Amino acid sequence: MLVIDTVVSEQAALAAQELRVVFSRLRRRLRELAASDDLTSPQLAVLTRLAKDGTSSASVLAAQEGVRTQSMAATVAALEGAGLIERHPDPDDGRRQLIRLTAAGVDRAGSEREARGEWLARAVQERLTADECATLLAATTLVDRLTQP
């Protein structure tokens, strides 16, 4: 049970808890939809992050994904072996390697994103009324406001 701070209303605490549960469930469902059986969730997460953010290093990726550098090294090695990423020396620090998607990695990340987007659009259309869809759209504005600093 969520401990309610005297400053936080019971309604706000309940909304926060429900929001976390629903978004966790949605995130799990979207991960299940991954078109690839040959990539793990961490590998898909790295592909997605590189597609979104561009070139990075293994240590930065590890920090962003909340894993140890050694774990990220294994993930990066698997993606490199699959031809989805490539490494090259950092021009500013020769000890570090930068990681970027190959053309195949860009294609794979795009197809994964497209499959998840299509499923979600179809689910919204099939499971919600037009009024519910409008409410959902309005709610995304509120959720986005929660993500702002």
C-alpha cells in the first residue's frame, strides 16, 4: 500500500499509483509485441534508445538503462554480432568507443517501433469509443505535463 504523505492528498496518491500500474502494464504489453524473437528486451531497449538518441557509449547506455557496464557490454556485443550496431573510437577520448546503429539496426528499430505503434492504434480504435478516445487524447496532455521539470 502506498504511504500517503500529509502534503499529498489521498486522491493524488491513488492516481499516481494507478498511473504507474497502468503504464507498467502497457510497457510490458508493448515489449511482448516485439516482432523479433531473436533479440532480448535489453537488446531491444538499446536499439530503441540508439534510434531515438543517436550515437552513445556503452557506459552512457548502461546508466540510462540502469544496468551494470558489464551487462551492457554483453548486450552491445550481441547487437554487434547481429550486425545491428557498430563501434568506432571516440575522437575526443581514444579509450572510449562510440556505438551507433548500422543501416540494418535503423531498419530493425523502425520496424519494431512501427509494429508497436500499429498495435496500439488498432487497440485504441477497436476498444474505445470516440468519446473515450478524445478523453485519452486529453489525458496524454496531462501525463506529459507530469514529465516536465
